[in-house]
Amino acid sequence: MRIYQEKDYNAVSRRAASIIAAQVVSKPDCVLGLATGSTPVGAYQQLVKWYEQGDLSFAQVRSVNLDEYCGLAPDHDQSYRYFMQTNLFDHVDIAAGNTNVPSGLAADPAEECRRYEAAVAALGYADLQLLGLGRNGHIGFNEPCDEFPLATHLVDLTPSTIEANARFFASAGDVPKQALTMGIGTIMKARKILVVANGADKADAVAKAFAGPVTPSMPASILQLHPDVTLVGDGSALAKLMEVKG
């Protein structure tokens, strides 16, 4: 595992963006696994800037997103499709038909999970999968549980995840209680994985994920078994991991 400790959020974002950009340059028709939330916003902004400067093109890129809330339409301002459009897709030259996000309005969520899993598999899985890290160790919406879920599935969000996401909604009561998410097995089939963490509130999760036992009670710990993982974080997020590693 490679670890980059950066001085602040802007530096973290630039490092993450440079890793993503390098993947696109080296393989223009690559499959990018993309994440949402506050952490990757800076990286997406940097990628847009490089595109606008003529340094980067997404014309051949295919993308697969990790997850989507159940019950939210694509144009809902808190849906992950909307997030991706407003933070990246609408500002670069990626083809709309090459972007893939689970449907939160699917009448049959189980069937949508099967469809999405098949779509990701048909693309050959991600060449590079971007991940954030929840305070309880979740990746995508794979919450702490008794076993690692393999394929795309419907998940009940934990109270801690609902609380963490409540800042994006009018109240915690407005946060959807379920989501569709790639499974751990799907994520682990990516050829490269990039984890981005920022802030002291992620320090415990980072240390447990990358220096603790591999256990489904800390979903991100499975990444210890992946052959090509890069972790980018600021000093606060990496502090406890660095203490353990000496």
C-alpha cells in the first residue's frame, strides 16, 4: 500500500486528482469507479480545471458509481446522480451514455442491483476505484455487519451514517434510510483502489481499516487484502495510522 500524507485538504485533493488523471492519460478508455460525498469534491474540481485547460480529456472514459439513495430521483439535489452531474460530468467531455449510477427509483431494487452488477461486470470492473471512508469504516454504503457482501445490494443505512449525511438534508428525518451499493466483492475487483481521507474525525477509521484486523465490522479493512491500494490523507486523518506504523 502506498500512503501520501498531504498538508491540507487542497493538497489531498490535488494528489488524488493527479492519480485519477494519470489513469485517464495512460488508458484513455479506462473505467473509473467514482465516489460521492464531501471528500472527493476538491479532486473533481481539480480534474475539471485540467480539462478546461486542455490537459485532460474524458471523451473515452466510462464511469461506474458506487451507490445511490433509494427513493431519490436523478434530478433531486441530494441524489448521487445529481452530485456527479454538478461536480464533474456536466463540466467535462464524458459521454452521458458512458456514465453509470444505480437507479434510486427502480420499482424492484433487487432487480436493479442485479442489473447494475451485470453492467459493471460487462465493463470489466473499474481500472481505478475512488473511495471515501466513513467514520464507521463503511466504503460505498457497505456498513459494518457480520460478513462482507459480495455483489451490488440493497442496504439499510445505520444511524451513524444517516447522522453523518444529515448535514446535506433539511433534517436527519429527510435522509433516505436505504441505498443501493456496490458490494465489497465488486469493489475488490477493481485493478487499483484510491482511498481519500481528510480530517481528524476519520483518524480512528483510517487506523482500524489499515492497521487493524480484517473484519466485516470494519468494512474498509478488506482493502488490506487488495494488491494495489493508495491512501491519500492529511496529517489529521493519518495521525493514528502513523502512530501504529511507527
